[in-house]
Amino acid sequence: MLTVPSPVVELSDDRLRGIRLLLKRDDLIHPDIPGNKWRKLAGNLAAAAEQGSRTLLTFGGAYSNHIAATAAAGWHFGFDTVGVIRGEQHLPLNPVLARAVEHGMRLTYLDRTRYRAKHDPALLAELTAEFGPFYLLPEGGSNALAAEGCARLAAELVEQVSDVDVVCCPVGTGATLAGIAGGLGTNRRAVGISVLKGGGFLADDVEALQRSTFGHATTNWLVADEFHFGGYARRTPELDTYIDDFATRHGLVLDWVYVAKMMYGLFTMIADGRIPAGSTVVAVITGRCEDLARPQSDLLG
Ligand SMILES: *Cc1c(COP(=O)(O)O)cnc(C)c1O
């Protein structure tokens, strides 16, 4: 049911300036639990089961991929799920929340002020009174077990592409980058492209996640924060043109919230020499993209 290890495909493109670029197709892991959402949930599902928890409760915005993936994971792996959604209820439900409900998720809503208190024990006690005991997944699912899952992704990748020099991924909370960098070892670098505006705090978050996951922070990563296109879930005509152009050249329609911003940032850093010629670079396709056609012969396994 899960496509792990996820396949690696090489991209040929005349803009690569002597760089070998491969795509790690984590988006193909599972149709409902793609990419880094599966990597981040796997260890948490095991921990929840070990603790005898039957219910997963988590937090997110109304369009959160993490909410959708948690609902699907509960459905497929036998957990009840509760989604605590930021803001007011809007009916009819948007497609993300409607699908979550189809996957059995119960939804509850918190206004923005109360949502900000999501770590408050009093709020968690109220949620326990309403929904019964639960295994708590933080917003975005980003905890040490999540980063560990992403470190395993890095280990899997090194098995597939032993000469990889640089791994590139998008950054939301930073757990994916923290885990990948930690799992790569010191001779390889990780480059994260922030999809948030004003994400200067992200480096601190990545460091903190690495310390809680590995006991120390590593120095083999950076966050580039000039490729957010106006901020989270914002898009511009330039980004849309890039997505169309990439689809024409490679047959892959990039997810615009995360993956397209990463790819744009990566190609910019290749063009301006920040990624040195001669490098082998792997871009992690962390979430759902649409294949226009995928010849199986492209798959390196
Ligand atoms: C959630 C998500 C991310 C962000 O991952 P973080 O670990 O929060 O940085 C990146 N890409 C996709 C496709 C996502 O859905």
C-alpha cells in the first residue's frame, strides 16, 4: 500500500549548468498520505499504537495538508482522528476538510485567540473532556519523531544515490529539513527553501528540532528565505508561469504551495552559482504533484 522506498528519477534540463539533478518522488508514497506527511506521521503512529492510544488529535488551518494526511492515516491504520481547526467553521466544508470528514475525522474549531493557546494544558484538558484521551500531534505534525522519519528518508536516499552532495526540500515548519540534514551526515548539505514570508525564525526552529531529535544541531544546512512569492499559500503570475514552463518541459505539474517554490529557488541557486557546478543534487518532491505522463523507464528504483 505504501511506495517506500520512493522512486528517484533524473531530470535532464539545459538550465542545469553541469549539475546532475534527481527528483526523489516522495509524492508517490501514498495517494492520501503523500510525501513528508507520511515520513512525519509514521513514527508517531507507531508511538500512538505502542501507548495504546486509539485517537489522534492535531491542529491545523482549514487548508492544512497535515490535517488531511492525519485523517487519511487514521482511516487506513485504524485510529480515530480529531482535527482542531483554526478559525470559524465555514459551510459547506472546503475540499480538504470534506475529505478529512470522509476519512472519519471529527472537526472542532477554535477562534484565533484560543488557537494560539494550543499548548495550554487547560485547553488540552477541555479537548480531552470532549473527545476522550488522545495522542497529541502538534500543528504541522512536527516533533522529534517526525524529524526522525525525515532522517530515515535521507538514509534511504543515500542508499539510492550514494554520490549525492546536496538535498533540497521546501520548508514550512522545518521538521523535514531538520530531519533530512540530520540523516545526511556531515559531508552532504541540505538546502531548505522557505515558503513563508519573514521566516527568519525558521533557522532557530530547525536547530531546536535537531536538538530534540538528535541531541545536537548540525551545521550542514541552510534556509533560503527569498523564494516565498509573497508568503504562505500566496502565488504570483511569475510562479504560475514557472509551473507551466516546468510542466511543458518535464510533464510534471508542481504543487504551488511548496514544491514549485522549492524548484524555482533551486534553479535560481543553480543559475547564480550558489550550488556549485559538478554537484549531484536531489530535490525532494514532498507533496502531491500531477504527472502528465510518466514513462516507467525513467524510474531508477
Ligand atoms: C507540509 C509540507 C511541507 C512542509 O514540511 P515541514 O516539515 O513543515 O517543513 C513541505 N512540502 C509539502 C508538500 C507539504 O505538504
